[in-house]
Amino acid sequence: MITFDLDDTLWDNRPTITNAEIETRKWIESKVGNINWGDLNDFLLLREALIEKDQSIAWDISKLRIEIFKEKMKGLGSSHDIQKLAEDAFDFFLKKRHEIKLFHGVEDAIKNLSKNYILGVLTNGNADIYKLNIGKYFKFSISSLEAQDSKPNKSHFELAKNYLLNLTYNEMLHIGDHQINDILGAHSLGINVLWFNDSEASWNQNFEKPEEFSNWQNLENIIKEKYESR
Ligand SMILES: [Mg+2]
């Protein structure tokens, strides 16, 4: 079994989210007029306050986004209208959030690997692989909503393992870009790991750096050499 992170592993997430964010703000302002969106620090403080009221916001990032939209539109309409607008704004955001451009070589690698392995998705985000064409190659997808937790905690990995009866962690391979959420999380359970590092980042963890790759066109060969020649 091979599991994959999505954001910044299968595609570059920053331009995707930035665009979705900008377009959604424009959409909201076209309905209710100008809004003071605040900066990152305001966002973090608001997030913290919302989590205090509702713990599930920590892993339910869709709910988080809707609540933030509601907060920003406060006083600009009836609470019923604002609830509806926030939900519509989130639907709009989600559509934009799926306008992604896969890294070169992803589609071929996934397609070929799916012939020999069970492929799954483990994401902390709210992109849905089944809304994309390559979704057909994945047998399962686990987001933080299903896991009710976020990587690096074990919930995602455990659910993946339970997908197959009697599968053990050392029969799994997890591939992701994030040193902690993906690599440390999987490694600490005994899952094999491959680090997607396309930014020449240095390794900052206190265990041995795993094999890394920066070009999806090399992935199949790396997996073949590492796991199929044993
Ligand atoms: Mg990632």
C-alpha cells in the first residue's frame, strides 16, 4: 500500500489557495460590500478563539472557513442571510480550491503505481481527490474530517492500515512533503517513507533523513529499486 499527501506533494498549493482566497473575497464583497479581512495574525487569533468555542474546528477546516466568513460579515445582514452567504462562499472557495495543476509526472506515476499497489490519500486539507481526474487511481482517501485529527497524529495512518485486513505498518509506504506531518508521523509508526522535497529544503528532524525525490518522473524507479528488488 502506498499513501500520498496532497497539498504541496501532488501540486503546488500556494498559488491554488491564494487564488481561491482572493476570488472568494471578491465574491463575498460583491454580495455585501467591502470587508476588512485583516492580516495573518488576525486570522490566527480568530482561529484560536473559534477553537476555544468549538474544539472540532481544529481539524474541521471547512467549518473553520465558514465560521471565519461569518465573523467577517457580522452585522452586514440577518444571521440567517449571513449563514447562507458564508456557506455559499465556502462552496465557491472549494470549487476554486480544486483548480490545481499537478506537478509534472504525477499522473503517469500514479497511474502506473496503481497497477501494482493499493493507493490512498492522507490529507490534512480539504481537497477531494475524487473531484480530480486522477481520483480514479485511488482506492481510498482520508481527510482530517474523517480522521477527526490531523497528521502527524496517528489517526490517518491507522485508518489507512485498517483498509486492508492484517496489513502491518511496515508494509506501507507514505509519501509527502511535510517533515513532521508526513515523514515524522509515518516514520514513528514504522511506516516506510519517501520525502517529496522540490525546494532543496534541509532536513531538520532528529532521525536519519529518509530517501527524498524532487521529480515525480523518478518516483516509479525509486520505488522499484528500493522495494521491489528485495
Ligand atoms: Mg503537504
